[in-house]
Amino acid sequence: MVRHAAAVFISRKTPWYVKAALGAGMLYIISPYDLIPEWMPVIGVMDDLTLAAVLIAWASRFRIPEDQ
């Protein structure tokens, strides 16, 4: 699923808003600034993991058109 999400992001035929949402989500996940700080036990990490799972699941709904 992660490979498919990366392929959706890299594909030239993916709409710009999908790439923007995936890119913004990934920047949030790797950013040191969060809505819920990492030092808070359990929920500090869970917001990043939840967002990553939602982004991967959302990207898996998109099909990559086959180049002919």
C-alpha cells in the first residue's frame, strides 16, 4: 500500500490536489511541530500514525493509469 501511495504521488497523471494533500500530510508527519506534541505519551505519536494510515488508505483508492 505504501508503494502504491508513492506511485500515485509520482505519477504525472495524478491530479494536483491529490499530490498536494499527500505532500502536505507527509510534511506534517515529518515536521517537528505538531498539534499534539510527541512528548505526550501515546497520543503524541498516534496522531502522526493515524494521519499516515488515512493518507495511505486514501491514496490506495486512486488508480494509476497505464501508459501505452
